[in-house]
Amino acid sequence: MARLSFLGAARTVTGSQYLVETSGASLLVDCGMFQGEKALRLRNWAEPAFAPGRLRALLLTHTHLDHIGRVPRLVRQGFRGPILCTPPTRELAEVLLEDAAHLQQEDAAYFNRKGLTKHKPALPLFDDADVRECLQLFETLPLGESRELGGEFHFAFRDAGHLLGAASVELRVREGRSETHVVFSGDVGRFDAVLTKDPELAPEADYLVVESTYGNRSHSAVGLEEQLEGVLARTFARGGVLLIPAFAVGRAQQMIYLMDRIVSSGRMRPFPIHLDSPMAIDATRIYAQYPDAHRVSLERLGRNLLHGKWVQLHRTRAESEALNTLKGPAVIISSSGMLAGGRILHHCRVRLPKPENTLLITGYQAAGTLGRVLLDGARVVRIHKGEVPVLAEIANLKGISGHADSGEILRWLSAIRQPPRRIFLTHGEPEAALALAARILRERGFPTHVPERDESVELGA
């Protein structure tokens, strides 16, 4: 009998990884990095509970690190099968993984140079060579097209919204004469979002593995532009700099688009936007290459607004460090979105002690991340082993998340008429996953389950 194991994103938001096995073959859906609390991060270094070299394939839903951040390490551990994803995901993955390797190597060198690590020496989770090797295994499949993987698996990608190239996986698993239909939601996007198209509604299936990041919440009804304009106005009135930690893929582009809307409508005078992330710069270029993938046009007067005259790009470390002396009014967008590493931490160290500045949170912050600590009201935080006072304003842009909220997940499930055998709620903290499970059972009558980490279930039982 086929089996499904939840090796990540079970009762937590990060580390997405699902193992599907038959008696003769196996594959993975996603291979993401654990982020947040130290106990979770340490799992990134653990040896897998399966044989990577025996996997038939790896299917990727999209490019955020919590879904692809362990792919280079999996290849180092012996995986040699195809890595299958949509065409934009392949392009974005190259940018994201190369940048992640570079940042990890930079951080390791910094920690070794400053003596800020207990490990001698500090090492990156993966390096440039690992990324180059894994990229050779990538193969693309457009949305809606199907592919056989031996006699055991047949799959197709469906548009999940969320960000450019993001997909749900519709998988058919054959074991003997039986066939089991399993849908992995990936990250389900918002309806009527800023840039992305609406997610394609879920198909009927025997089993669904559904994200629950916002399973116990509803997104704010207050307009995004109205919120952002208020934060900009307050910060600029103080002569400050607005610092935005943003996921380089998706969120950075959304923020540039929203600020362009505010200025182009005449509600604010133009102001410089500093995009300080090589990965976000390259991701923005890729976004511009897929004009038909967005719900809105990014062109204005023959120019892509993501590369507008007020957007200044910073690739090098020297260019990034020069922003330390920048005076407001100005905006700095840098990654990572959960303040889990990268250049944003250096900007926080410089900007948080100054009351004229603002740090604007623009997405979900996992437990244990610096972003969550700041949202919870900390007045002193630790960055690179040093204490940093928090005198800057900490603001939270509500409703911009790329994740569907509780009601939108129910809308995504609305086309299903035949009840599935079970819905598994993953990619959420326990209270969020359990709340969404209860709501689905109450409103749709579908049997639900919130798996434990490393739990394994038989498909068909």
C-alpha cells in the first residue's frame, strides 16, 4: 500500500518535505529549509530518514527557501533524479539558491572572522558547488501539462497563485491495480491579490495536503495602499528611513508596485527606493519576463515599473554598507523576509536604535525569528551576538501576505463535492492548523488530520 510521510512543515510553518512511497518507487514533494527556533534549524543538518539516491524524482511547488532550501544538500547526499518544477520556478530557484549559498558562505566567514560561533569552523549548509550540481538536475513542466514518472506516479502542476511560478501538485499514485489521487496545495495564494492571479480551485482527490499558515486568522480588510501610505508619511515626517524586510521573490516586487501606485496617483511625492538584495534584483528581472503571469500590467509608458527611475539597485557589499549613512526620506528593501539572515540584519543593527526610522513587517513571521520577536514588542534584540536597542517604530502591514487565510482556504476547497478520504493540514503552527482542521470539518464535513512531524500514513487506509 502507498505511504505518505510528513518529514517537514508538520505542526510548524517551515521545512516543507513530503515523501510518497510505493512498494517499488518513491518521490519527494518539496525539500525546504527549517527556519525559526534553533531546534528546528538544526534539522537542516540531519541525515535524511530515506535513501536520497533511490528517489524517483523531486517535485517543487515554488521557490521560497522553506520549500527548496535543502535541495542542494539533498543532491550532496546522493539524489540524482529529476527536479521538476514550472519554468518560472526554475529561473527563480537558480537566483535564490545561488544567493542563499553566497549569503551562507559570507555569514560563515563573518562568524569565523569575528569568533561568533561555537563551531570551529562555522560551515554553510551548502555552497556554490552544491548549487551548480543541483541545477543540472532541474527539468520544467508548464502548468496544466502532465507527466509520467515510471509506472507508479503521474502528476501535473496547477496554478496556486502565491507568487510567480507557484503550483499545487496533483499526483496519482499507482500501487498494483489501485490508484490513489493526492493533491499537495503548496502555498495557496490570495484571491484578488496585488500581483498574482487567483489560485486555481482544488480538484477532487482521495487525499489533500493543505497549508494552514493563516488557518486561525482572517486578513485585514483595511486597504494595503492606505496602510503603507500611513507608514511612509509617519516615517518621512520624522526624517527617517523605512526599512522593509521582504522575501526577495514576490514580496519585494509587491512592495515596489504598491509604492509606485501611491506616487503615481499623486498621494505622495516621489522618494528613493533602495533594493538591497542581489537575489531580489534578479527576481525582479525574471518577474518582468513573464508579463502574462500577473493579474496587472507592470508596464507604464514603455517601461517596467519594477525598474522605475526612483528604484536604485544595490548588488555589492560596498553598495549595501554605503546605505548606513543614508538619510530619509527613503526606503530600503532587503531580505530575508523573516529577518533570518542576510543583509537585512546589518541594516537592523544600524537602523533599529534610531527613533526616526521604521521597520515594516510585510509577511508571516515564524516562531523564534527576529521578526516575531520584534512584533511581540521586544525593546532589545540580539543580532550577530550583540545587543541592539529597539527605538525605531515597528509596524506591521496587514493583509499583504501571499498566503490564503482561513476563509480563502475554504474558498479554494469550494469546488470539491465528493468528500476526500482525509485532508491533512500542514505548514502551520499547531493552533493555526488545528483551527483550520476544525473549520473544514464543521463547514464542509471533510475528515481532517493534523500530522505530527515524521508521521507516516498509509494511503487507502
